Amino acid sequence: MPAQRPRAAFEPISPDLNVAELIKSSPNFEDVVRIHCDAIDENGLENFEKLILLHVIMRGLPLVVEGFDKQLDRAIFSEKWLRNHYAAKREDARDLTAKKGVPLTIGHYLKNMHMLTEQCSQYNYKDPNLQRLYLKDIDCPKIWHDYLKKIIPPFLFYMNKSAEPESFEGPGAKPPSIQKSRKVSGNKVAKAGDLMSCLPHDMRADNLMCYIGHEGTYTPAHQEMCASLGHNLMVDASDGLIEDGKATKPGSSIWFMTSSKDRKVVSEYWMSVLGHDIGIEDHFAQINAWKAAPFTTYIVEQRPGDFVLVPPLAAHQVWNRGTRTMKVAWNRTTVETLERALNEALPHARMVCRDEQYKNKAIVFYSLKHYSGLLASVDEANTSHARVQQLQDEFEQLFDLYNQILLSESFSPVTPKEKNVEFLPFDSNVTCAYCRGNIFNRFLTCPACAKTAIGDDLPYDICMECYALGRSCACISKLKWAEQFKWEELLAKHETWRQQLLRINPKLGDKFRPFRIERSEMGRKSLAHICQEELKRRPWVDITKSKPVVEEVVDEPSEPGDESRSAKRRKKSKSKAPRCHICRYIEPEWKLASCSNPKCSLRYCYGSLFRAFNMLPQEVMETINWECPKCRKICSCGACRKNPRMTPFEPTCTSLGHDTSKVADVRSVESLVDFRHSNLGWLKKAGSDQYDRLRHQEEADARRNQALENNSIRVELYPDMSQGLDYSQLELEQVAQAAFYSADYTDIPVDPALESSILTPVGS
């Protein structure tokens, strides 16, 4: 029976909550900064753009721009208009209680929202059986898109590629005469507001979505995908008046938001205290959990006309109130978010296998092509123009990211050139079979697995990052190289853009040198170089044959006080086979990292390095002369802890472990690190043996549980995270078993799939 560990439970918010009083109730609650859209007219679009850059992107703080309700056409942005034009459109509403999709029509959902709202009161709002149906992630009507494009400041709007559209009429709009004067050399030369727009049309990710919710629907705490900037405008809400003969309750949404700079402490708090991973988007945190958090929480009640701007990597969650809320939301990709995506968001998304829809590396490549063409069209007389200088700065930042991408994909300069590399022209549709990340250029593919796939030939493609982690198909080795661009073409682009940068600013010559020099002076192995070595090092498994059973010799922990028995066991299990210095498991050489110190013969398995020392396999493999933890005087095994010259390493970040087998391709295996297991046993000082480690873990758990109790955070018991169980299923089972209240609205007709386009009133 696995150990039971509490983790924070879902707790609904009362319909009677006073947001103003809530903010006053805790010293770490603050109002979100608000400005009125009229201030954009007073100060101009350029100053507003600087405000967004400094406040939202650089400082990482949320911002609300209010007053857009005066700009919206109420004849279009209303429940009545949506019902008249889209009543028959079928969508999948999200049943937040049962965690499944419910097919229905928009008209059917809209006409029953009052009943979904009335089921909830201050007396039964905690009823686990209440229906919470959220119509989220539905396509935005084109007429809404076209209208919003006219009133939202251009640099903030969805998929914006041009400087200032002629049709812009919103806050800060310039007279036509001034707009024409912004032209440089006959073209509108300016950086794109959304770099996604630089991709070819068929490669772009559609993320302009609508969200329609009722009292008690919510979005769990999360960060915007790929570290992008979030934008959310409430276009309509119930106002408490009578609609179609039915009473309504005023609609609004409560946002709990954090700053970008607190992203690491937020992530750690979510895992170590609340027992959830912020990257999975599966937990709506209780108010008490926010009060007890070691960071500032920004709270805002969003009403019609409120435009919420969400910083990159800032965690946030949303609770809907009243009969109806209707919002339009989208994301933007900028140079700043691309850097955070490549270095922070995507590595974590890869660990939990969250698919990458934004194709970030491709955005870097195509944005450089777009910017290069714009800069080439600028006359020398206009190079001092403010917009041109902005474009040059972003061109430099994008080239830096492109340089980083090419360095990671470059083969070893000393090994023979790879032969028989398959060429597949880039269409942006190749994704990793394991992590579901988008693959830009080079990757590994298994010809054997494609032939053995059920049905049509289905290639098994794995990204280099996953292969370095030990993820692959069951063949493990004998994978073939494939690429989507000719390497010479990418290098030629690199040199062309480098020369263009040097013409703009000759001082950049020291920063951006020829690629050959950059590669030779990396000081570490590239990702492609690692994969080349691992392909030779790892064994090939013939998946057409039955797998032989191999018994491993493993030292088991001895019983306390049974020294003679322990000694006998150790004597019997002596072997010259390589063994991990930490866990003492016998492993083949390719599963162990060897110290480069000629006086040291120790080896460490990658699982122990990951959990006990926060080292990912790639970090170890890319180091040319890797020193083991013992040689670095940081080893935390029981024997090394007795050495007074040792400063044992203490893991600083919690990893709960994730069972990715339900997401990755069924042909996949993990051969180096079992990422289902957590590092909870290593978070506090490890003792001299396994029993001391468990004792320290129990002490740490006791302190954690006491913190949950002191802050009145309601918890649920779940098996230990290291067991790799399906927690969403466990949660669903517990919800189904709970029956604290009896539902008064079990007959709400929102579950069927569904009505015809001719909708009849309820009860008729």
C-alpha cells in the first residue's frame, strides 16, 4: 500500500465573497494596477507601448485597462446577438466536475445559464455535485475579431504584423495625416506586435478564443503557454436585470495573479506545499492557500470593458461569478517571450509532455527572414528613426536566439560526417513522439518502429532533447538522423544575417563571430553531439524478438540491528559490474555517468543525479570533463556525509514525478531516468541509510502538513507521487464518492448531446 500524502483540495468560492474586503484581509494581497483607456488618448500610443514594455514585460506585473465597454458595440457583443447568430453551432463544454467534454449547442448552453447559476447559493456552493459547465476555448466570431481589431491598440492585438493598420479607431488612434507621415521609405517599417504573424499562414497557431461561463466555473492556476503574453477582454456579462423573463445575477470574474519574477517560488510552493504542479493546469488554489503563500498575489474583479494583461510565466487563476460572463482572449509572442520559452517554459513543458503549439524555433527563423527584408528596404537616411531602431534591436535579439538554436543542432566537429541523413522539407508538422514538442530541424527517427506500427506506417520521431534524457522507442538505438533544412542553407542564412547586423552596428563583431569559430569555442558538447555519442553508446534492442528476463543484483536495505545478515548479503553481492555510488544498483555502463578524474573510478546513475543533485542527463553529458559529486565535495550519500570535508548537496527544487506513459507514444520507453518518481526523499538531509532518509522525509512531511493545517488549507489524501499513478482519475473517483449535499438541480438539461437548431424554452 503506497504512502498517503495530503495535497490541497479544490474549494469553491462563495457567491457572496466581497473582493474589496478579501484584498484587505491579507498583507500579501494587492490590487492590480488599473488605468483607463482614455489615458491612452491623453498620452499617446507610444507612451502606452512603453508602459506595457516596462510594467508588464520587464517588471512582470499584471495590468488592467478599463473602459473598453464604451468602445464596444452592444448590438454585437451581447448574449442576444450570439444566440441569434450561433445558436446551432455545436461545441464541447468542459464539465469541470466530471473532467470531461459535454457536446452541446451554444444556444442550448446560453438559455440554461440562469439555471446553472441558480443551483449555487451561499449555503450549498461547496456541493461537489454541482454542475460546472464552462464553454471555453471556442472560436471567436469573425465579426468580433474584425471589430476588436479596430479598437485594441495595434501592437497589442492578435497576430499583428504591421505597424499601424489604417482601420484602427481605438484609444490613441492618430489622425490619417499623422498615420501617413509614419511611413519610412514607402513602407510601414516596424517590429511585429505578435511574432506568430511572421510564420506562414498554415503554420500559425489559432489562439483567439472565447470563454463563456456561469457562477462557479473557473480556470485552474496556470502560466500562459510558451511564456507568451496573455490578453483577456470581458466583452459582456449579465447585469442583474431581467432577461427573457428570467432574473439574472451580475457577472464578473475574480483573478488571482502573480508576478513573473516570483515564478520559481510560485512553482516550488505549488509542488512542495500544495502538492500540485503549476505546469499541468489541474488545481484551482483555495483562498487560504493564496493567503499563506510566500509571494504577493494580485487580485482583480474583471467586469465588462476590463482588458487584463497577463505577464509571461506569471501564474494566475480565474473564477467566474453571476449568470453570465463572456470574454475574448488571445496570446502574443514577442522577442522577450521567445527567450523565456526556449530557456524556461519549453524545458518544463517537455518534462510533463505538454504539447507545443506555438513552434517557437520556427518563429525565430521566420521572424528573422521578415525583419531582414524590412531592414533591407530602409534608406540610410531613415536608420535613426525610432521604429527602425526598435526593429534593429529585435533583429539582434532574434539572431542571438537563432545562433543558440544552430549551436545546439550542430554535429561534432571531430567525428566523421553523418551519412544517409534523411531530408524532409520543413512544413512545421513534425512533433516529438514523446514530449509532443515541435521539431524545427534535426531529429531522430526509427525505421524499425515505422514498419511495425499498427495500420499505416507511422514513423517514430524523437527530438534530440528527449533522446538525451533517455527517452526513445523500445529499440533504444539504431535510430536514423533526419533534418528539415539543408544544413548549408541554415549556415548561409546565419552568415547573411550576421553580416547585416555588422553593417547596422560594426561593434557587434566581437559578440557575433563566424559560426565555425562560435562552434569551436563552445566549451561544451552540443545537443546533437550528445545524441551522436549516445547512439553509439546505447544498445540496440530487437523489438521483433521477445525480451529476455534479466535478474538484477540489487543491495537491499538491511533490517536495523541485523549486522551479520547485512554483511553476508554484501559479501554475496560483490561484483565487478559497475554500480551507482548513490543507489548501489548494478547498471550497464551506458546508464552511468563516469567521473573524468583519472584518480576517481566512481559512477553515478542518471536517476540519482537528477533527484539528489538536480542534474539532468544533458547537463552531465554536455560537460567535456565532468567531475562527480564526490570529487566536487558535494556528495550526499551516507558514507560521504561522514567526511568532514564534504558539503553534501541539498536539492532545492521539488519534483513530484509525472507518469507520462498516458501522453507519450505507446512505443516509448525511458531508459535513463524514471521521471515518475519524485525527489521528495532527498529534499531534507539524507541519513546514513535508507531508514534515516525515510525518517527525515517523515519529519519534513510533518512540518508541511502542519503548515497546511495552520493555514486552514483543506487537503485530500493521495498516494505518494513517486508511484506514478493517474491523479486526475483518483480525484475524479473521490469526487464521485463524495455526497455531502443533495443536488437540487439534477434535472438541468445541459447534459444531452443535443438539441436541434430550433430551441424550445425549458419546461415547455
